[in-house]
Amino acid sequence: AVQTDNEQPITFMATVPMEGVKAGEVFLTPPPPGYASTFPQVEAPIGRWKDGLCDCFNYGCCHAQLWLSFLCPEIAMGQVMQRMRLTWLGGLVESHSRVDTFKTVLIIVVCYNVFSAAM
């Protein structure tokens, strides 16, 4: 049975990966035919990029995320990882757990820079 935060559990047949699945493991499978989620779906393009090469300037050349990505990509990556609900090591976080990936990456980057400058 599969249950999301706001929906009733549903039961359907799924093909298990070749290596098998242990109790408590999570694996991805396409939804069953006719399943309609109440969550908004992302319209990701297939076979092409969503944005153009210079679309990073859509919000102006002074946009904070643009400069953060150029000057400190590790911290920008920490923000993206937190939004994707990943830990600082890249593991998936359970939906009910708090994610502190950005804070952890920020502390690591600051400590690295301070200790590198001190050497």
C-alpha cells in the first residue's frame, strides 16, 4: 500500500528491482494506470532544456542566486539539495523529518575557508 500525506492509501502491483527490496527500503515505480494525484505535477520538457543558455539573467544581473552560484557554488548546491530533501551526503530524507542540509553545508564551507586561510 502506498500512502502520501493527504491521500488515502492505495494498493497496486509493482515490479520489484532485480536486486530485490528489503523491509523499510524505498524504491520508485510509476503510478498505476488511472491514478490521479492531488499534488501539482511538474511539467518537465522531454528532449530539450527547460531554460535557454542565458536565461539565468532573466531576473537581472544582480540576482542573489546568480551571484551565489558564481562565487560559492557549494552553498548554492546546499540550497538545491535541501529543496530536494537530500542530506549533505546526498541521502534521501524521510518526508516527516526536518532537513538542515543548507545549514550543514554552510558551516562546512565557512569552516573550510577559515581553516584554509589560517594555514
